[in-house]
Amino acid sequence: MGERFYGVQALRFAAATAVVVAHALDLAGTRLGLETALVGGTLENFGAVGVDVFFVISGFIIATTTRGQAGVGAAGAFLWRRFRRVAPIYWLLSLPILIGMARGGTLSPDVATATFLFWPFSGLEMTFPALGPGWTLCFEMLFYAGFGLAMAGGRRVGWGLVGAYAAMVAAGLVVAAPVLRFWGAPIILEFLLGVGIASVWRLAPRRLGVWAVGLALVGFGVSLVVGYGGIDDVRALNDPWNGLRRVLIWGAPSALLVFGVARMERVDVAPGRLERAAAFMGDASYSIYLVHVLVIRALGRLFESGMVVAPGDVVVVLTVLASLAAGVVVHLWVERPVLRLMTPPERRTLLSTPSS
């Protein structure tokens, strides 16, 4: 539990920033109709790959930090830690949007269910929670539940759950049902890739990490040159076949990247300022990921009002910087205090276990 993965933390920050950039480009290009250097090419929505990197990291970190823990008690403690780390700050930041939807009469039971119960498929198409990025937390919570069951039940239960998931993925490719769209979503494979990495990364030669990172960059580069179709949006969640394409095109390189960065980690060298800064921003990445939507909403209204006029690229840069700054503020002044309140006094050491 005490291991600190500085490289992986930096990767978390990079993944969060990539998502913010993608949404900042949406603000400038789609909402405001401004021209930017990245709008119109494959780089425009490529930042969505940050979610895939997040999912692989989540599987890797969860499996690594719970190594050797088993039994009902350990599973219960694990699930409580995950809940208090993910849900309270997410619900808190969802409140402004929930209140606005309720006042406007647009808060539906499906949206409330996705937001509070982490169940995004009331029908055959995903219902997004009030706070848009919360859709990823639905899959995070599903993964945590399955992992907790595996911890409680042991290896046989774990492999049984993997087998059941494989059956649901196969069934979901030919049968359209809400439960299969969620429980059998191909994107969950990315968590399992992370779990697999956790079981082998220590055994591999260190030089293999460099090769893995190189192959990951080649894989991402190919998708930028050739294109990646509709895997960057909700189509990859509503269509299982498209979801499989996302796992192959973005999930596999993400797994290589996480494996490579983890294997290249130097635990025998004291971290410098850059590593510590990257680790801090990695810790703040969850707040950045959640709050950037609120920042974009506020800036969008500001730019639309005409009070501030700026070129498209300036809008993107300002949006990204404002989102990162707001995320750090929320991390320091909201997320950490909430975690402290929900942590027993004897365990009030801020753990570095990441979540998306």
C-alpha cells in the first residue's frame, strides 16, 4: 500500500489533461464556432483516449495495492475506501448541475439513477449522469464491485467472474439488452488489462518497458494517421462491436503504455522536484477530471456573452489552464478535507491510490 508510482501518477495527469483538451476543443470549435489548430483533424477528439489510459491505470493500481489481501473483511474495507474516494466529491460537484436540471424540469429518473446509483443503461443507449464525466465512474464502480467480490470469494470466484463477464460480452454482441450493454461492455476489458499488468510487470526486464512505451506510441500514432472512426464518443458504448474496436485501437496501446511506464519506474532513486510535482498533479487529476466540466460551462457562457473575445486557440489554452487550476483548488480545499472527514483518525494518511 505504500508504493508510490511517480511515472504512473504523471501518466494520470497527462490522461486527465488530454480529456480536458478534447473538451476545450469542443467548446472552441463546436459551441463557439471558432477555428483552432487542432479542430478538423484526428487530433481534435484524440484526447478521449485519456479515459482508456485511466481505466488501465485503475486496474493496475487496484490490483497492485491490494496484493495479498483477501477475505470478506478486506473486501469490505477495499470497497469502503473506493466509495469514499470516488463518490462524495463526485456527488458534491454534481449538485450545481442537478439543481439546474431540477429547476429546468430536465432531471429525469434515468439521469438520477446514473448519477446516484452508477447505473447508466436504463435502455439500450447510455444515459449520461448529470456531471458528464461521471459515465466513467459507472464502469469504475462496476469494476470495484467485481474486484471486491473476487477478494471476498478467492481465486475461484475471481475467475468465475471473469468467465461470466466474457459470456456477457459475447452475448452482448448478438443480443441487445441494457444489462449486457453495461455488465458486458467491452471497455471493461481495459480494467482487466491493468489487472494483468499488475501480475507481470515486476517479472519483466526493465528494458522491456522502453519497448512497450515505444510500441504504445506507434499504436497511437497509427490511429492518428489512419483514423479511429467512432470510438471516441458514445457510439463505442452503445454499440458493443464499436466498443471492441476501441479496446483494440486505444485500449491495447494504453496497456502497453502503462506497463512500460510502470516497468521503467526507478524505486531505488529518490524522487526529484519534477517527480513530486507530477505525483501531486496525479493526485489532483480526479478533481481536474470532474471539475473541468463546470469550468467549461462557466467559460462558455462568458465567451458567448461577448464580454471576452479571443481567438479559438487562446480559448483552448485558457480553458485548459483554468481547468487545471480549478482542479488543484478543489483537490486541496474540497477533496482532501472530505477524504479526511471520512477516514478514521488512526488512518488519516493521504494514500496515493489513484482512481479515475
